[in-house]
Amino acid sequence: MATNLEFIKSVTISSTTVIDMNFVFSDEYDVYVLKWDFSVDTASGGNWNYLRFKDSGNTIDTGTNYDSAVLHPRTDGTFSEYKLPSTTSMQRMGIQDQLGGGTIFTIYNPFDSGSYTFVQCQNSGWDNVSPTRLFGAKGIGVHKVAQSNTGFRIFNNAVSSMSGTASLYGVK
Amino acid sequence: MSGSLIKIHEVTVTSAVSSVTLGGSDWDSSYDVYMVKFSNLKPTTDNVLNRVRILVSSSPVITAEYDSANKGLRSDTTFDNNASVNQAYWEFDRSGNATGENTNATLYLFNFNNASEYNFITTEFSGSSPFDLIYGATGGGVHTVAQASNGIQFFFSSGNIDTGSKFTLYGLKK
């Protein structure tokens, strides 16, 4: 029987500060799952996943067109809430430091020119600078431009060099 | 290609309807866990709540046996702790229908074929609210009757589900 989770593309990076996937969204899928598994090369703490989208011309939107709302479960204190309206990227969508972690993004309607692009993230990561701790994320985001997005870029707020693999799947 | 995520039933709304059901006569009871995804869900009436019921013998259960708890994520103020018991439906998130706005979610259904346990659901919503902000909910629910069920129904607190809303039910292969 055919599967309905279909592999699209995998990209592996080594010691770079961004990861790009270009021309990967199409009208073939409404919903995508992105697995993002990486570690930064030097422990620096607080390496948060940031996400931007690219239009049909592969141009990254760096305008203040993103909202995020993220809850950070953590083992060392009160869970943190981040409310980030009208920023230049989806922000704090999970933490990953030198000892790694993993994030699953679900991306809705990126190619639909009549819809905003919506994202959910679920992350479990390790903050490797004292106090070391488990730090996760459950969050949502929106790219508030009704346009066909065809790709995306992930980077981290500290612009830390990182290595890892991103794999994108379409949900048929 | 073989795989483990198997599509069972899909509904795309082509004209506004009061509710959408997945399963019922299309239910496949050969799975322990089901995944539901909906995308581009839009109400015909702005500022309404998303409501969900289970189906038993292909009919929605309307008695007050639904409990839910979720964290409301929003970009404007402190996150909400939402909890309710003994309701006639599960209620999650809030939807708007301005240009570009819609609601999207991934749900998992547990124990729907098990007549000796409760039915459980986990929910991850992401959408735009009628207040022009990102709004979602992460949490779960239970239907507190030990019975088998064979589907799920979606509707809004007021008005209809608009054209273009898409709902898909999958089974997770054992």
C-alpha cells in the first residue's frame, strides 16, 4: 500500500550558519513535515531556531511579516513564554546547542497564494552552557503574506556555525 | 512504495457546510492510532470556536462527556490555560476569516476501536485569530465513556465551514 508521508529532500550541512531548501514547496502538498536535527560546533547556549520563507523567485522575506508564540518547557525553572509579533523571522522555534537536539516543524499551506503560511514546532534540546539543562519548545508561527512560498531558510539567533541534516516530507 | 502513514478518508469542502465528518462508513478499524490533519480551515462567520465530537456508530455523540485541557499560544499576551469538563464537545482554538487567515491542525486519536477504554485525542492547532494575531493550542482531550467509536466531526460554534477547508484521516500502520 502506498505511503502518504512522502520524502521530498534532505540537506546536510557542515559548519555553516544557515540551511536553505529552495523550490521544495509545490501544489502537490498542502502540509509538510520538516525534521531538523543539528548541533552547533561550539557550545554557546541559547541557539534558537529562526525560520524565514522564500517566494517564487527564491527571495527571502526579511520584512516584519512574522508572528511567533512559543512555550519553552525546561527542567530548571518556570516555563518561558515568548510572544513575538511582527518580527523579521519566526523566532525561538526550539533550542539546539553542542550536544544536539531535534525539532519537528509542520508547515501548512506554504504554496497557497491565497493563504498565510502557518507553522507548528516541537523541539527537545539541550542547553550546554551552565546551567546545563533540557530545554524544549512547543510553538506556532505565521508568515503573514498571502503568497506562494517555495522554500525556506533556517538559522540561529547567535549566528553559530552548525552541522546537521534537514529532511522535508510532504503529507499527501 | 510501502509506508506506515495510510490515508483513510479525505474531505475538501466545495460549498459551505455546517459540519464535516471523517470516518463513519469510511472508518477502517485496523489501526490503533489515527492522525487527522486539517488545513486552510475557514469559517463563514468571523471569530468562532473550533469544536470536535466523536462518532459512535457513525453518529456524533452529543452528550456532555468531553473533557479537554490545552495551552493557548498567542502572540499578544500571556498564554491561556484552557480546561473544561463534561462538555458536549471538545473546543479548541478560535478562527477568523479575513484574507489569508485560516486554521490548521494535527490531531492524534487513541483507543477509538477499544470498547473498554476511553477515547483520547491530542491536538496541535496553529492559525490566525480574528484579532490579527497568531493563535494556537497544544493539548488534549478525553471522552469519558468506555466505548468504541468510528470517526470524528468538526464544526464551529456559529456559522458554517467554508469552501476550501480540507480534512484528512490517516491510520498509523502497526
